[in-house]
Amino acid sequence: MVETAEAKQASRAASTLLLPALEFGVKPCGNYTREDFLEILSRIAFEQEFPNTGGKTLQLGRGEHVDVTSTARNPLAKSLLYHLRNLSTDAIDGQFDGVRERLFEVLRSQRRLPAFVDVAIDLHEWRFYGSADTDHVITTYPDLGTNRAFCFATLCIVAPHTRFTLDVLPMDANGFRAKREAVRSLLETAREYVSIRHVYLDRGFYQVHVVAELERLGVEYIVRARPSSGMKDRLSAGAETVADEYTMQRKRPPTASVDVTVFAVPHRSNEDEHVWFVTSLDVDSSTAKAYATAFRRRWGIETSYRQIGDFLPRTSSPTFSVRLFYFLFAVALYNLWVLANVLVANETRSEKPPISTRIFRRLVLTDYG
């Protein structure tokens, strides 16, 4: 069991790696201070509010006069958005790269990182309802009433108690070239912090150029495949599993091919279907199910996305610097929530994190807004 005092100490220790490190370019003569921006950011992230609502609520809590019926933008929210719009993407990336550096300094000093980790790469789409011509907005599959989104590629550790998001890369396109570059960049950054054992990728990355890049990088990988007729022909009638050599090919320019192992296992809920993968690992029919089970651990990344959403402010802003800052802020808070649970891990071995995201938010809000 984790005592309240210990949870509070761990949560606040984690939060000090982030909030004091953020800068907004606030001028000394401005109407609002850096601390004002930290308070409204904390509130809209922890409560998943729009800045306008968060600004009004925060100022009401301070006892300031606020016209709650006004349709005009709240001055504090307006000032925050003005400063975020004027931050360069390099400046935003630099701030949150610094937060990651401090996070891993703590993990290394506490000896809380495994010697080798499995990681998963996936795409997070933040749905957008404005113009398709907006900078950094991509066209994607229809969902939630739109086929437009800001898209971020992420790389996460998939071990149960250390599901840190190691890197985030904005995606300006969703073709194979953009995905290949994202995979390369994410893995190169991750290797600066951890030793990678296996890389898991979902079907969105099942493209020959992406798999060829994984081969070039020398990582061991499993990619969920979209089975071709050539793959399905390898599954004999009545067979539970199959594992065989396979050549992925793209015959249209730019052409490419890569030799892999393809394997399939029965679908867990549909007995008439199989789930297919390609891999660089030495898989045969006797080990295919074990590797498929290992791949399922990548679903931890889906849990991570939901929990990152627990810290994501709401916004309708079309400005990319605002979206980037909010998303990286949410990822940083998520990572620090994971860290808080790592810091109290010696007290409990429960599969469920001892400090929930809601409790973490409440403990941090005690100090910041």
C-alpha cells in the first residue's frame, strides 16, 4: 500500500521536472507572468478544458472580476495563446527535450530502467475540424465527423511499469516516405536513452520501405501485416500456425524489396481468421504463438494514448505551435505520472498503477493552480 504522503511526495517531485522548466517569452512589462501561464496550463491540462473556460475559472478562484456571460475571449487565455503562437517549433521541442533529459537522469540515478526494453511505434491523430489547407494537417480515414487531423508519431516503452513515451515526431504526411523517416528518427533518438530489444509496429507501418529501413537500422522487429494472397496460400487447410520465408516487394517506382519471415496465428476471437506478421526474428511454427503474444504487449501503447488524453487540453486552434505545445505538454505530464508510480514501485507490485492519473492531477494541482 502507498501512503498519501508518499504519493504526494512522488507526484510533486515528478512535476518539478516539468513546470519550472517552461518558458513562454514573457516580457517584464506584460499583463501576465510566467506563473500565470503555468497555472492556466496546469488547469486546462488536468481538467481537459478549453483555455477560455480555464482562464475564467482560474480568475474566479482568485477572486478577480470576470464577466462569465461574455462571449469575448478571456484575457488570460488570449495572452497564453498569443505567446504559444509566437514560440518556434524548435524552441518548443528544445524545452520538452530538456524535460526528457531530466527525466532520464532521475531514472538512471534511481536505477529504474531495465537493461533492454521492447518499444512500440504508432501514430496518434488529433482530429481537426478546420480547413484541409491548414499547415501540418493531414488527410486520414474518416472518424468523429472529420477526415483531417494533426498527426504525431510516438515511440513508447511497452514494459508494464515503465511505459514512458520516449519521443514524439509531428507528421506532415502519411505516405511511406514520411513513415520511413519517422521510424528512423524515433529509433535513433530512443537509442540515446535505452537499449532496444524488439520494435513492434502496427499495420499502418506495413510498407516495404519502412521494413527495409528497420533492416538498415539493424533492429529486431515484428510488424503486423496485411496478408496478401501469396501469404494466405502458405497456410495449409486446418493449420493453426504458419511460419515461412517471404519477400516483401514494391514493383512501382520507387521499387524496393526485403526478405523477411512471415508468420500467422489464429485470431483470438474469430476462429475463422488468422493474424499475420512479418519479422526479422527466427520464428517457426512452434514459437509463432509466443511471438504473437509478445506483440500484444504493444497494446500498452493504446493504454498510453488514453492516459495521455487525460492530460491533453482542449482547443480548436489551427496554429501548429499551439497544438505541438499542448501535445508535448500532455506527453510530459503522462511521463511524469509514470515516473511518480516508478518512484513508489518498491512499495507495491500491483499490475495497476498505485497512483491513478486523477489522483496525480489532484496532488500536482495542490501546488500549481
